[in-house]
Amino acid sequence: MSESGQSPIGKILREAREEQGMTLEDAAARLRLMHRQIEAMETDDFESLGQTVFARGFVRNYARLLGLAPETLLARMEGAPAEPTAVSHAEPPLPRSWLSSPWLILLLLGLLVVVAAPVALYLWLNSEGEDGLGTHVPSVAQVRPPPVTAPPAAKPVEAPPPITQPAPVPPAVPEAASPVPVEASAPVAPETPAASGVLHIEFGEESWVEIKDASGRMLVRQLYPPGSSVDANGHPPFDVVIGNAGQARMTYNSRPIDLKPFIAVTVARFTLEE
């Protein structure tokens, strides 16, 4: 499956593992695979890993574990375009500092709230007290008595004019407000993305199933009784774990999938791609 002039995929994986001081047993334990499956990938024996989709899933997970770019290796495997692609080593993740720990950040935020809340309450109470004093304390002004003047001379009292009753004014009739038509907007149906893959599993005996799609969303996580079945819709690749897998039958888009190559003891763990 390797092109002329380029190192085989298995050699690239083996050299990357040896540079990191990782043994075959360590790689198998971290990937939850068997020893022979790791050896098959490092010797380019991908046919012994089962169908092509499973072999590509194993190589993808192994490359990510070793810090390699999986797309460059998958492009050289069976079923991928024949254009040569360069294999580049991904930069190892930077060591996480204790300063970036989420627990430390939450602790600092809690301390900030504990310190800031009393200070804010004190400032608020003081501001209210000052406003109250400024509102209710009247200003003091000097009041001078009015000047004393002589009373005016008395004028003769004239008879008041006759009182006439004004004509009653009819009450104004309010005009009826014309109703404003309200345009009803048609409800917009939410758009739902269509799933691109359907996994169907039937159980002959009691079995535990976990299935995640490409976004990491948990599609299925449940214990199923004998004789039951389940359908999972989502976007590949899927991370699948099936307990008591020897008693389960699986199809992907109505295509049967052989679970035997992935069963360790009684549990099958694998990645299913398109």
C-alpha cells in the first residue's frame, strides 16, 4: 500500500513509536487493541485487520497516539486517491501548566467574588446614604419680614352683576379607533441536518452499547435485552463499543459488518468510517 520512493506506512508508525520509547504492549493498551493488530499495522499487513474502513480507523487512531498527521497516511492506503502526500510529524502538545488548570481558575473566581461582594455592598450602601442626606436636608435661607405699608383708602361697594347660568355643553363623543391590521407571519420550520450514516445492531443476548459520531456526540449508551435492536444515525467516523459482541449482528447503511476481528475477550472496540 506504499508508493515508490516513500517509506512504508508501517515503518513510519514503528519508527515514531520507537522514538518515543513506547513498546508494542504500551501502544496496544493505550489503543485498547490486541498485540497482533499493532504488529499488523507496523508490517503493512492491513488485510488481516478486516475490512478497509476498519483498517483505516486503526491507522487513524495509531497516528494520533504517536503525534502524526493521520490524513497523510490514510491518503496512501487502499481506497484513497493515488496522489502522493508528504507525511509530516504533528507538533507534540505543549505541557499543561498548573496555572491553566480549570480548578485553579474556578478557585480564583470564587475568591474574587467573596472579596468583591462586600466591597460592592459597602460602596452601594454609602452611595445611598449620601443621596438620602442630599435629598432630605433642606437648605437654610434668611427670611426677611415684608415692609409695613399704610392700608389703602376704602372704596364704595358696588352691586355685583347678575349671575347667568352658562348653557350646558354636550359631551364630546370619542371617535372609534380603527383597528390596525396585523400581518400574520407564517411559521418557519426549523432546518434539521440529514444524517449521513445509519448503524443497525441486533442483540441475541444482553449487551451494552456505546456509539459516538464524528463530533464526539453520544448517540447510544444503553444496556439492551436479548432480542432487541437499535438504530443510530449520525456522521462518520463512529467510535463503537459493543459488549458481548459475539451475540450481536451489525449493519452500516444496510451493509453487514463483521465484528469478529475486533473482539477482545467479549468486547468489540473499533472506529467505523464512511
